[in-house]
Amino acid sequence: MSELRELYQEIILDHGKRPRNLRRLSGPARSAKGFNPLCGDQCTVYVDVADGRLRDVAFEGSGCAISTASASIMTETLKGKSSDEVEALFEKFHALVTGKGADSSLGKLDVFAGVAEFPARVKCASLAWHTMRAALRGEAEPVTTE
């Protein structure tokens, strides 16, 4: 295994075991629920938006290491971003994990490039992202990966 792949694996395991922003936001926040029926991953994503920017992002839920790490790194990455920046990052991340395009500007999110090799894991990695997008848009229906 290459040193880079080992580093990526360490980052995913670290965020999977010690997720950042694993909490419910207090105060006014938009939220959405997401569920992956294939493996049972579930999450609720909370976004606090002010002046068109994500002032805070957090999540609650349970899932595999990839699902949890994806939610953790997503929350770190999106804080302070504008709605347009969030949408652009969503598109780039989705392209990365589905194997439709890698973008070297994704920073820590690049650790998920290998997910494209495992189609069943794409849903694990993208669940929090789809749920965050629904929260940001104020969608009431739960998000599902099916």
C-alpha cells in the first residue's frame, strides 16, 4: 500500500473514531435527516446560515467509518462557506466519490477518492452531503440513498 493511501486511511479512521462536530446545534438551525437503507447509516445534519454563509454545521447519527468520517470532514470543510461555495463543493465531492472527476482543490476531502472503487461505499460517503444539501435548501422530506 502506498504511503499516501495509508495516510488517507489514517485520516478516515481518525474521523470515524473521533468525529468532529458530532452534536446538535442549539438555537435556530435548519436540519434534515438522511438514511442509507443498504447498510443502515443514518444522520441528521444541522446548518446555521447567516448572511448566506454557513456559520456552523454539525451532525448526529450512526454509521460506518466512511459515513462518519465523511460527515465529520464535511462539517469542518463547510463552516464559513457561502451557499454557492457549498454547492460547488458538493458537486466536486460527488464527482470525486463516483469516479467522474478528481479535483486537487478539495484538501482533506481527497481522502475519499478511493471510494469510487467500491460502488456500495459511495452511498456511505455521500449520505451526509446529500443530507446537508437538503438542510440548506430547507427540504422537509428525509433523504435516502436509494
